[in-house]
Amino acid sequence: MSNFLQALQKFKEKPRVEKKIEYRLYYDEKSGKALHYSMEELDGTYIEVDRETYVRGKIGNISVEKGKIVEKVHTLTYKLYPYCEEGTHCHESDITIVDKDGTMIWGD
């Protein structure tokens, strides 16, 4: 038997074992704060995530609650103080229009 056939026989004898890939998000169990993603088995609490979530790698604006990822949405709010003495003068009917003679004032 040739070397090629012997090598081929060895491949046929051993079944190929496919290892399941796990994408993990490790987090602080008390606060739920996301710490890091890994495919390795590390110390700590983790949840399994899909490949897309793993690739995106968001950490700063997510936490884990009841075993699920919760994304926090931060919004900015602005308030118009129409009777400020200092600030940017605006048109009376539309504060997005700057009008140096306007009586409405956008304050800080």
C-alpha cells in the first residue's frame, strides 16, 4: 500500500469532531455591567450571544438584565428659557431661526 493510501486510511478511521463556537458576553453579576466579549472559557458570569452581536462588540451602552442584553438609549433634552437676559436671540415663532432683533432668547 502506498503512503498516500495509508494516510487516506488514517483520515477515514478518525471521525472529525466539530467544536461548537460560543460567543460570550461576560458581565458583572451584581450590576449587570457588560465587561468584555470572548470566545474563550474565562472566569466570570456570561451569556451566549449571536455572532452579529459579538462582532459589533458594543460595551459602553449595554447591560445584562435577567439573562438578556438591554441597550440604553441616551437622549439629549433642551429647554427654552424665553425670559433670559443673555443668550441667542430667536424668532418669536421658531427658535431654530436666529434673529438678532428677536424677543425670544435661547439661554444656557
